[in-house]
Amino acid sequence: MHAELRRLGRRVNRKRVARVMRERDIRGVTRRKRHSLTWPDKKAKPAPDLMGSDFHAGQPGTKLVGGIT
């Protein structure tokens, strides 16, 4: 709030802004830290490469490839 007021050209003291916010029960919004929902299994073997990493198709519609990253 203080930085925004300063950016707009208003000269106010940081402590005054904090006091007025406290008096009027105004609080800043803080973002929560994101937590991963899944953990990779360290012992799991990778999926087999069924395409052989060959993505060239002789004609359209013969190889369909998708991926998730």
C-alpha cells in the first residue's frame, strides 16, 4: 500500500500507512506456497520407447504422438 501511494506521488510515512490499515482492519493478501501433489517414484523404471524415437511418418495419420510434460 505504501509503495503504491508513493508511486502515485503521495508522500506518506510507512508507519502511518500501517497504523491506518490496522485501525480499519485492512490486511494484505499473501500468496500460498505451491505444493506438488505427486512425487515421482525413484525406483520405477522408465516407460518403454515404443516409437524408437522415430517421429517421421511416411503418410499423414500413420503415427500419432502425444506427450505430457
